[in-house]
Amino acid sequence: MPSAGPRSFRSSHAFLIRSVDAGEIDRRISFFTASHGLVTTVAKAARRSRKRFGGTLQKYFLLDVSWTEAPGRMAVLGSTSLLESFWEIAADWEKVRHADYLLELTATLFPQPGPKPRAFGILLWGIRSLALGVSPAVVGRKTEAVLLAVGGWGPDLAACRRCGRHTGALRKGSGGTVRFLPSEGGFLCGSCSGTGGIPLSLGAVKTWKAIQASSPPLLERVRISDSILKELQDVILLYIEFYLGMPLRSLGSHPSS
């Protein structure tokens, strides 16, 4: 058995990502935290008594969590306290589906340990927006786009990947559409030959690009028409699944709204 070694105390704002039983009385709980990214802990005696953590081990709660770490051992959850409840989400199935999706997406895109304040801030914006009644589909697309940009996955929507024509210059001669290629991490304009890709309107490209550049306080200002929302709904998830190499479970292969 490995030596316990020196223990380190950690704490952070966090969202609960998943919880599974561990033995007869414990739970294994993963949090996405602002200061340490994805953290998996064992919550001692959490199955025996809800009072152990005050009923706070729930999704859709912004928590302040503390835990201890020791070399060679799983982190042990010390305490949790509720900072903000978004329990309004639980009353609406579409909100639940999208909230679970945002939690899963963030944890999947950012599995590495270390500070993740920007990703956490975007996740918080998405969960709070769902609780406030913003369209789940709109929240989903905006959160997806910004998380991809923050993580360095792009895509690069500044110019055609082949000829280099800037997006702002594609007003004429392109038929009003481009072809988005997940494998290229960008698009080909209508003037460039080739096959394949997903048709995408210039309006959708420009909207996606505007979302990428927005911080949480500015995301509410980006307006998405119904037609562009439908385009982005189809293409962004395909792009995510291409780079992850797998579908995300929370919404199925494609979101329905």
C-alpha cells in the first residue's frame, strides 16, 4: 500500500459532474473546478447520511468545495457549501438535458488538471442562463462555441482554408454559402473547388465567429436567428464529435432543440 505522504488542502468553486457509489457507504464524485479543473474525490459516508454534506451533492448547484490530496491516493472530499442554486433547471426536461450536456462537454473538453477559470466561467454562464429561462438551444450553441475557442480547437473562421479570402470579403461570388470541413477545422469558400463538407451560410459563419470572440458578459448581446441557430445546431456538434472521436451522451448524437 502506498505511503500516505504529506497531505495538501485544496478548495475551489465547483460544479458536480458525476457521482457513483463506491463501496457500501461512500461515493466517488467528480467536480469541475475553477482552480484545479476536473477533480475526482471520494466522499466518505455520503451514502449513509445526506446530512454529511448538507444535501449539497447535487447537479445544478454552484458549490464551494474543499478536499485533501495525498500522493498515490484518491482525493478525499472534506466539505461542500452552496453558493448559488440553479434548481429551476430541474423543472424542465429540455433544460435538464442541456445542463447535463454542458457539464459533460466541459469535463470532456478540459480533462487535464490545472486552473480552468475561463472554461469554468463559461460553464457558469451557461448553467445560470438556463436557470433564467434563456432558450436551451441558444445557450447550448453559444457555450459550445466559446468552450471550443477557449480550448484552442477553433475552428478558424477568419478566412477560407484554401484561398485565404477573408470572411468579410465573401459577400459576392460565393453563392452566399461556404462548405465547412471538420477535418480542416474551417471552411472552403464557394470559389474553391472540391467536394464534401457541410453547407453553411455566411451569416452562420459570421455569427459563430462573433460568439467565439465573446466573453460571458457579452454573449447575451449576440443574436441568433432561428435559421442560423438550426445551421449551428447541426454543424457545431458534428465538429465536436469529430475531434472527440465519440458522441456525447447527454443529448444523443444531435440536440433536438
